[in-house]
Amino acid sequence: MQLSKLVTAALCAAIPAITSHAANAQTADSTTAPVLTVEQAVSLALHNNPTHLSVVNDRSSATALRKNAYGQLLPRFDAQLSGNYTKAGVAPLSSVQFATQSDVYQSFYALGLTYNLSWATLVGPSRQNANVRAADADIRGSQINVQTTVTQDYLTVLQDQAKVILQDTLIAQAQLQLDLAKAKVAVGSGTQLDVSKAQVTLGQAQVAAIQAKNLVDVDKLRLFQEMGVPEPQNVDLTSQFTVEVPKFSLDSVLALARLQNPTLNALKVRTDVASLDVKSARSSYFPSLQVSTGISGFTDQLANPDVLIGQAIQGAQGCFSEDSLRVRTGLPSLGCQAITPQVAAQIRAQNSQFPFNFTKQPLSVTATLSLPIFDNFHREQTVEQAEALRNDADYKAKAQELQLTADVTAAYLTLQAQLQTVTLQEQNAAQARQQLDLAEVKYKAGAATYLDISDAQATFSTAENDRINSIYQYHKAFAALEGAVGHPLR
């Protein structure tokens, strides 16, 4: 009960015209039944129907691909930062042993721009724009399908409710006929058999009324299932539909359908996409260009800087030894420098680079123009497949156009036939009503038997039921025609 009240409150809040609950959705008293028009039912379905929402959701993939296609026209930017630690020891490299006397810390950074240009890249945005248009057409087609289905389900409920009213009328008439039969028996002008027949007729009418009311409940469930929301209690469908002569011709609706039908438009757009795919496949015969540039830097630091100082001391000793020999032979001095504490401190400072005291490397620019000469017929296969898919898309669009012509024509002819059927069924129902009234008068006057009134009652029930069916079949045919055209017609 509480869930049903909350659903009713949500329905009332979503549609301004729906009568809201009196003051509080949580109170069980003083609530009024919400009302629902067919426009509001369609609006709720477009916001809640899972199948339709799935079609709407697919558009996000198309827009993401379009964004990516435009992004391919821009250069790619990459940033890299790495670090490395090497333990002291002997490491083989190409059969040569390299020994390190200290652990080594290294870091590296690189910033790079890369730009790729090809015919396929240039075609990409146009292709993805077409895919987005196709997705929009799919959404429009789904909207039309939801509108058509919800409208027809709405009409089905109204049709069921009209039959419930008819059954209530038949029960009332059967009760009057039973009372009349009993009255005639009381005055000696009737038979008990007439009373029994009248009781059977009343019982049959009551059974038919129960089934008719159950059908209303079941079809309401179907309606709200299509809308994608739970059914609130005692919701009242208030839209009124009138039978009118259509103001459009077959040629006009066919022309409108060829322009507005979303399914046909989606297939035509996908034919354009397939044509662009062919151009993209043929672009593999054209050269492509790649330009890249970037800056980078590195650090290289020993964990034990005393190793560097020791190497510097050994170098200085060797320099002084060689310098003494040069001086003795009259050669100029090498100007060797002793490793003082100040020099050692400078060596330690120069070694302290890790992790961000980078040594910058020179800027580099690379341009590559590539043209595949032979790729084992892969390009030819790709082009042939793309052309085959384009032809298939074109055939599907042509087939859809033929189907559209047949569907719209059939729906239009059905609508015209239903319009004529409504006129004839209304005439039949009026004649059956007159026959029933006349039979009742004659029965009261004793000029007819109960069998006559029973036959007239059955004829009236059938004629009135057929009249109701014809009216709502006309409205359903109108909705089916709008669905086939893909555009409202009233």
C-alpha cells in the first residue's frame, strides 16, 4: 500500500495535470485518484521505458567516437618520468664485464609531441558526425515506437472501460427484464420458464461484466509496463478521442514519410557512413606523415661519492707523475690540480643529482613520411570489404523505402476502412437499440414472447460491442499510420 501511494505521488509530481494527493502521500485517507492523459503517458514512457532509454544511452558512444575523431587532428602529448637503482657489482654486457664500486641512482624525464596525419584521420570527423546523426535518428525512431505502442495500449484500456459500461447497461436491462418476467408471472400472463431464462441472461451478463473489469485491470498493467513505471491505485484515463475524417491524402503521407521516417533516415545516414568507410579504406594507398619532437633529461648519481673522489685522487697522482717527467724533458707542465677538501666537496656536490637535478639533452625533431608499397593485398581486401558493406547499406535503405511505402499505404487504407466501419456499426447499433426497445414494448403488451426479447437483447449486445470495437480500432489504425509515417498527423 505504501509503495503504491509513493508511486502515485511521483506520477502526480511528474505531470502537472495529474491530480495530486490531497496533502500527504503517506496518509491513507483523503486521497484523490490521479488522472492520466495519453500525452502524459507518452511523456512518462519516454523518460522511463528501459528499451527506449537503452537506445538513448547508445548515443553517448557515438558522441565519444566523434570527440575522439576530432582529437586525432591534434598532436599527441606524452610525459614520462622514470627512476632506476643499480646495486654495486659486476654486470655482463655483450660478453664484457663492467664493474661498479657503488650503488647507482638514475632518473629520466621526457616530454614529447607526436603528430600523425593521414587521409583516414581527415575523414574521421565526417564519419563520426554521420554516426551521431544516425544515433539521433534511432532515438527518434524509438520515440515514435514508444508513442505508438503507448497510445494503442491507452486506447485498449479505454476500449475495455467502454465495454465495462456496456456490460453494466446489459446487467441493468437484464434485471429489468427479470423483474418484468416475474411481474407477468404474478398476474398470470407469463411463465416460470421466462423467469428462468431471464435469470440465466442476468447471470451471463454479470459474468461478462466480471471478465470485462478484469480485462481493464490487466490491460492497465500492460500500459504501465510499457510506460516503465508502477501503476498507481485508481488511476483515471481521461483523454477523449473523436472520430474525424482524415484531412490528408495517401500521396501527402507518403511524401511526409519519405522525409520524416526516422528508420529510413537512419539507414540513409549509415549509407553515407559506409561511403566514408570506403574512402578511408582507399586512403591506405596514400602516404602518411608523422612528426615528433620533445625534450628530455637524466640524472646519474653514485650512492658513495667517495668512489669518485678516489678516482679523482688516482687521476691527480697520475697527472703529477706524468707532469714531473714532462718538466724534466723540457715540456710544458700539465697544470695538475691536487684534490683538496674543497675539490672533494665540489665533487660531492656535482654527484648529488638524483632525483630532479636533470642534465638536459638537446632538442630533437623527427619527421617520417611512409608509403606502403606492398602489404600482401591487405589494402585490397579492406577496400573490397568496405565497398561490400556500403552496397549492403544502400540495399537496406532501398528495401526500407519499399517497406515504408507498403506499410504507410496499408495503414492508410486500413484507416479509411475503419472509418467506414465506424459509420456502419453506429447505424447497426442504433437499429439494434430500436429493435430491443420495440421487443420490450411488445413483451409488456403480451404481443411477443421472452424469446423475442432475448434475441433482441443478444443482437443489441453484439451490435454495441462491435460499435465500440470499430471506434477504437479506428483510433488504433490512426496511431499505426502515425507510427508508419514517423511523424504526428493530428
